[in-house]
Amino acid sequence: MGAVLREAAAQRLSRDVKAATVRFYLDADLLGLAKVLVALRSDVTYPGDPGGVVHKRERPPCVVEDRAALDTEWIPQCARQGWVIITRDSRIQDRPAEREAVFVHGARMVALVGTEAKTTWAQLEVFMTQWRAIERCASEPGPFIYAATRTTLRSIPLD
């Protein structure tokens, strides 16, 4: 009898669950923040994410499986998916290879920068205070890189 009830519950759940559309990718340097956000939102993923169900939306496993992948490897993958990349690379403006990968592949990136983004709690604060601006980035065409702090969201030149 227990197996029959479990099967009926699984069928009922599968009818109610719809596919999620992932819009935001959190880089491996933000895994703590990513794990908080995927528990709350179905449109967020991170490298190695096995997928999951949030609010009756099923997020697929992340196409970026290796948390140690080089930026020049995962940036093109994220750009192909159309995801807005969230990273904690405070020195992105000093890294020409990563900026070039963003430019060449038309990626869209927001970097949480400064001392305000050192801990998971501080990253969450920056992310939440800039959330509306970050969400608007999802409708903006790439390539771009923005630097986010608690009080500002400024453009970083790609050239």
C-alpha cells in the first residue's frame, strides 16, 4: 500500500512541476551565496549544480560541471545559455583574458566587488541591495560587465 501511495504522490507532483528558466549563473567563487539563492529561486544555477525544484519549478543540472574550470572555459558556456553571470572577481578590470571572453562571446556579467563582498553574508547584502538593477541586466543585450557594491552598479569598460 505504501508503494502505491508514494507512486500516486510522485505522479501528482510531476504534473504540478514545470520547467524553470535559468537566468543567472553564480561563479564558483560565490558558492555559498549560490546555495542560499538556489534554495529560494528556480532561475539561479552554479557550477556543479545538480538541479532541483523550487516553487514547483524544476531547474536542470548546470551545464558547467567543473567548479575549477577556467573563466575562459565557462564564460562562453554561460553566454551560449544567455545567462547573466554573477562573480566576485573584484579585479576583473585587470584581467584582459576574462574581459576578452566576455566581449567575444557577448556575455553579460555582474561582479560583486570591494571589501563589501568578502563573506557570504556581505555578498548577499550586495546582491539584494542591487537585485532590481541586476534583474534588469537579464533583459539587456551583451556584452557588458558591471561592478556592484551596496551603493553602486557601474559599467566596466571592455576595451
